[in-house]
Amino acid sequence: MNRNTQLSIILLFLIIHIQCKSGKVPTGQKPVEIINSGAVRIDSSSFRSGFTACEPTICINPASPNHIVAGAILDNVYHSHDGGLSWSQQKLSSSMGVYGDPVVRADMNGQFYYAHLSDPDNAPYRSEAFLDRIVVQTSTDQGKTWSDGSHPAVRGTKDQDKQWMAIDPQTNHLYMTWTEFDRYGSKNPEDKSRILFSKTTDAGQSWSDPISINQYDGDCVDSDLTTEGAVPAVGPDGEVYVTWSFDHKLYFDKSLDGGMTWMDQDRIVADQFEGWDISVPGFGRVNGMPVTEVDQSQGPQRGRIYINWSDQRNGTDDTDIWIISSDNQGETWTNPKRVNDDAAGKHQFFSWMDVDPMTGYIYIVFYDRRHYPDNRTDVYLAYSTDGGASFTNTKINESAFTPSAMVFLGDYNDISAYNNQIRPIWTQMDKNGTSIWTAILEME
């Protein structure tokens, strides 16, 4: 090879490197981008209906991706057989009662799980506690019919709240974490809150005895000094990871044996400025609690753990969305990266994250006020195809809405992604009530 040929090859590699670093795609390669086919209204509810629909949850069936199930406060369940273009609605019922905080997930066999709070005052299973158990109902027919439900053991008169679920795609074992209050809302310093864990290995027929996995208990006020927001995630080798908020910090714990044993020392992985109980104009309360996910794909970031949350480190008039990651099972973490790409001084909040298990792409849905001087609110999606190194932000709602602090819009939204099919779900405030929406998004 002569010197001129060597120089030409070096020059070619330099050009390719510069193009990749600058985001330019060499000729013949198609850029990866979101195709947005529009927003779809799933449900609407009137202020006259009692509990207006909010706190929506959604899940794509990995065994049949055109089948999607969603839920919302108080006892709503929705199912779609055409990828989310149209929806059927019904009411969920259980002999143990249904009282909100819906979470919908599906295992690799296509069985759906719907977790929610109980309502023992209106059910045969009465106790002195208001919310005495977390109930999980199952569906084997794409959300059309549901079992009466099962639950981890009742722990006396303590209140159970804010649950979330994750499923191991290798075993279909389901893991659930939540907050237990000695007495919900109590200001008595003797009353404490803690993070509990339980699992089912037989598709929801039975549950392990709940165990406490946190090292430091919180209070029961349901604010920044309460341990809340525990969201589990599963690694490629069956690792179970959990992160929650407490005392203006994010705490991380892990189990490498399916939840049998946990770390002796909870690890602080990030500061949460102004705590998880965030003040944003137009909302009675905004939760900035963390969401944990793991890359299950066969891509270059396989096994990477991500934690997403919101806080006000840039000021109380500038709530932002953040993400950190770990490539060594949570031993060390990156510095927080800002996900929203607007100028400073606007609020972004109420984020939820999913990582596509087939591609490893990250998707985060959140409320956004970058375009307005007042409380008008849009819905944005941020996505990353490079393991969180960079994010693209795109607006996904049809028109802005203006919330009112007098109307409860819930504590969270949700998003589901599978094999380049992305379905966020969120609540909007309408003139006469609230509405639940999704967007038809595909990655191409």
C-alpha cells in the first residue's frame, strides 16, 4: 500500500468519525426517528362523575403487540386490538375492592396483570386499615375479563400504597414494590413508612411474604420525608433493582437472587433538589419520583440500568427531567443528564420512562411548558437511540391544556415500548372534566 492510499483511508475514517460525532448520517444510511401518527383519546370523564379518570397506565402485549391494555383511576380498564387506534372500556371489580393507583403489565405469555389499591370499607374483607393490601388481578384474554385477584399477605392495620411491578422476561416471575404506612397521613413521629417487596412465581396465584428492603424508614406524612416511589426493574440475568425517593435523595437497592436477599446498605445514587413532592403552578402536587428500567436488548448497552426522575436543581421555576445510568449493576453511576432540551426557566415534570427490550432505545414522556408564559401544558416525548448520550424531544399532544390545582390529575403517567412500537399515556384537563390519551408512535 503506497503512502497516498494510506492517507486516503485515514481521511475517509476521519470524515466518517466527524459525521457520526456531528449527528450527520453518511449517504445510504437512514436516520432513526419517530413517526407520529397522531394522538388518540381513550376516555373522558365529567367532573360530575365523582373520581375523574387520571393516573393512567398502559402496556403492550409482547406476545401480540397489537393488543394493548390500559387503566386509570378509579377502576377503569381499557383494551385495544388494533395497536391503540380504538379502545373498549369497562369497569374493574374485585371482592377486595378497587381503589386506584392502577398499574398494568404483561408477561411474555401475554397474561396481563392489573395492580391496584384495595377498598376494604366497601368489601367483605374489612379491617381497621383503609388500604390494607395491594390487589393484583389477571387477564388471559387481552383484558376482556379479569380474575377476582390475589395479594401479598395483609400486615395488620397498616396502609399499603404506591405499588409498581416488573416482570422477568426469562421466567415470567413478577416483582412488586410499594410503600407501607403505619398509618397513612399521620404526623405522629412514631408512625413510619418503608419500602416492601413481594413476588409471584406462579402467574399471580400466590405471593411471597412481604419484606422490607429499605434501610431508613420515613414518616407517614406522604411528602418528601416519606419513603415513596419504589419502581422495580429486572436485569438480563434476573437481577432485581429498585430505586425510591426519600429526604431529597434517590436510594437504590438490588437483589441478585430473585429478591431473597438485598444489599445491607442502601446506596444514594443522586440528590433530588426540593425533594419528590414538587410545587408546579396549576397542580396541587407533582411527584418527581424515580423510574428504574434496564436494557434487556441484545444491543451494546445490554444490562445498563437507567433511573429517570424530575427535580428543581435549576430553581423552583425550572423543573427538569433527569437520567443517570450504571453499567456495573449499580455500583457506580453517571452524573445526572438533563433530558429536556429547552432553554432554562420553564417547567418539565411528571416523567415516566420505558426501555424497548428489543432495541434498547429509551423513551420518556413528560408534561412540558416550554412554549408558554402561563400554565398551559403540552405533552412531550424524549427518546434516545444511543444509550442516553443524547435525547431528541418531540411534542405528541394535539393541543395544550391548562390544569387547575383544584382538579386532581394524578401522581403519574406511563409509557410502553416494544419492538419500535411506542405508546405513551397521559391525562389532560378538559373544560368539563379530564381525558386519557395515547399517541400512535413508531420508530423507523
